[in-house]
Amino acid sequence: MKRRAALAAAGLLACSIVGAAPALTPCRLDGIEHEARCGQVERPLDPQQPRGTRITVHYAVLPALARNKQPDPVFFFAGGPGQSSIELAGPISGMLSRFLNRRDVVLIDQRGTGRSAPLLCDDDEGRAPLAQQFERGEQRQRIAQCLATLKALPYGDLRQFTTPIAAGDVDAVRRQLGAARINLVGASYGTRLALEVLRQYPQQVRRVVLDGVAPPDMVLPQAFATDQRRALEAVFSGCEQNADCRSRHPELRQRWASLRASLPREWTVRHPVTGEPERQTVTAEVLDTVLRGPLYSPVLASALPQAMDEATRGRLEPLAGLAHAATGRRGTGVAMGMHFSVVCAEDAPRLPPPAADEDPLLRRYRDACADWPRGSVPPAFYHLPRAPVPVLLLSGGLDPATPPRHGERVAAALGPRARHVVVPNAGHGVAMLPCMRDVLYRFVDTADEAAALERVAADAACAVQVPAPLPFSMSSTSPASAPEPRR
């Protein structure tokens, strides 16, 4: 009797601890057929001031179908930095569909994104006039206006939106859900958050999947500029090595270089979102920015030779259309206030001294971070300890943002429990490939750690053999808009 009473008391105590948080409530998420469960956890804005301003971190649980589900849920972290995980619920539920048979999938809106103390600048969805989006003076003004607006928010201390602080929020959600251990799946910047959760809370992590590795010491603006140039070189080389593409777009590399050398020039371009014609000063920075989105997807990148060819002939609409196709999907928007809060605190201090011929992308971040409130991160944040649990790293060989060179270095630092899979003809986001869904599932679901690691190479062979899309042509439907001399 005493033993039963003790067990009953222990059970009641456990229930009271787990149940102390508000109950999850039924909710509907875009792209999800079945009902989800939504929750929230109150967190101090500044962890050093627990009695100060508080924010609400929102999360959603996609419940497992099985009654006897596994006790370790899968936590998904979105990219950006600045994307909302909850807004990505539709595609993520598809990518992690096999997990939903036996494990809950948890989507957290990281502080500064989605519903969690959002740091949204005006017109983050890209409807602003093109001049405001691309011209350096206009960019500076927009960022200054955004900064003033965000600092006036009740939670406007922008120093408190770093990755290490967000990792504490993740553990708070874990504790509220009563999960002793969790599995982490991070995409792009989300891999940085996953690595930081693993560093701070190694005992609470069971498995880790890093898709498009963006480590804490990557120095995002500098790496983005370097890796985009390499991805564009692959487009030129691929066209030159394909007889049909070479015939359709002869000397594309040279003509593109001539176009860049002729800039800046005034152009009339239709806005990719509003469709309205606008006068735009086109610079090399504008072209680089427009190219960035299509390079993320091999399918869209395969249309770049024709779009770039059209640009050299006076038509920018095909390039603008590809850029909008890459960035205009619902859920892919970025909260730029959160984006700059992370990058200015974690990456900008590690940028090299400015150079006379500096890449325009680096200049943009230097401009933004010059006055942006800068949070602090511990020195240990930049160092990757040996992984205490199995880690699967995924890289696309054509990825312009997080190519394999980053995954290789991180895998070496994590040690013998890390496995790095490179899919040569994939872009940004290897886990979305259909056969990779099974690879992720088996890696996480296999109970034995050694067995989970051993089978990765064989399981991933299906994706490694995926061929590259051939260059293709788009139909031309709108008249050319000729460039005019700059006044």
C-alpha cells in the first residue's frame, strides 16, 4: 500500500509539473488538413532580467497519429534568419510526414518571427517600389525607418534576439511539453539554432539533422557573396558544356560581363509582385540580388541562361519573374528586423575590413549593422564541440548559400558521430527531395545509434544519383523594354 501511495503521489507530482503550463489548444494551420495543437510559453525578453519585460513564444504541435507514440518529438527550425516555422507548416508536414505516424512534430516561431514578438519591417513581403528595394540610399533610409519602428515596440530591445537566447526558448518549449529528449531538424539558418541547442542542452537531444549547414562561424554576408559567385559559375559552365544551351546562348558569359560593365543604366521594368511598370536604376548589385533567388533551386537555375540572355538584349522581365518565383511562395518571407538582429550580433563583428572592390552584398550588411543594436554572444558559441549524439548533415552541390564546404568542416568538427551526405545536383534544401524523407525518418527512428549511422550512405544513394535539370527555354510573351542612358 505504501509503495502504491508513493507511486500515485509521484504520478500526481509529475502531472502537476508537466500540466502547470497552459494546455495546448486546437488550431488550424495553412496547408495542414488535420487539426494541430497550438501553445505558447512566456519568456523573459532579456534572460538576465527574469522579472523584466516578457514575450510570448508561440509554437504548434502536429500530433502523431499513433496512440502509443514515441516520447521524443521532432523539433523543426526554419531558416532565414527570420522565417516563421509555423507559416511553413504545410511543406514541413509533407517533408516529415513519416514521422507523424509515431512522433509529434513541433514548429516554433523563433523570437522575432511569426507570432513570437515579430520584428517585421514595413513591406517585408516585397511590394515596395523597386527603387526602395535596390538603391543603396533608399535601402539605408528603409532600414533606418524600420529600426526606429522596432525600437519603439514594447519588446524593442533588439539585442535580445540572438541564436543563443533563442536556444533557451526552445528548451522552455521542450520542458513545457514534458519531453525528456527531442530530435532536431534544422534548415539553413535553422541548422545554426540546432547546433546551439545541441551545445547548450546536449543531454536533452537525441538525434540532429542539419539540412544546408550554416554554422555559427560562417560569417553569413561574406559566405553568401562567395558562394553565390561559385553557383553562378556553375550555371555558365553547365550551359557551355551543353550543346543546345551553347547554341541558343552563345558567349553568354562574355555578354553578361559586358552588361555588368555597362551599368548603372536606367530601365523600365515591371514590378514582379504588382505588375506595374517602374523606372529603375539597374546596377550590378541589382543584378546580383535578382539572381540570388533562382540559384537556390536547380529547376529555376536551369532557366537562368535564357533569362540572362534576354537581359543582355534589353529585357529584365524574365529574370525578375524567376526571382519572384523563388521568393514569392507563401511562408518563405523573412522578418528583416529579426534577420538583422541575428546577423549584426553574430556575423557582422567577424567581417573582414572593407575593401575598395567589396561585394555589394557585404556593403549592404555593413550599412544595416552600422547603427543596429548589437547583442552579445558567448565565445563558446563559435566553437563546435564533439557531437554526443548522431548528427546527419545534408548539402546540395549546387547550393549558392550553404554549399558542401560548410557541411564538410562542421562534420569534421562534430567528429565520429556525424555523417555528411552531399547530393551533387541538389540546391538549397536537400531534405525536400522525395527519397530523402525516408532517409531522415530511418536515421531518427532507428533505435541503435551505430545502426542509424551505418545505414546513412546506402539509404541516401537514391538522392546522390539525381541528375541535374537540363537548361530549358521560356516563352517570350512581353515586349522588350530597352535600356536608356543614365541621366
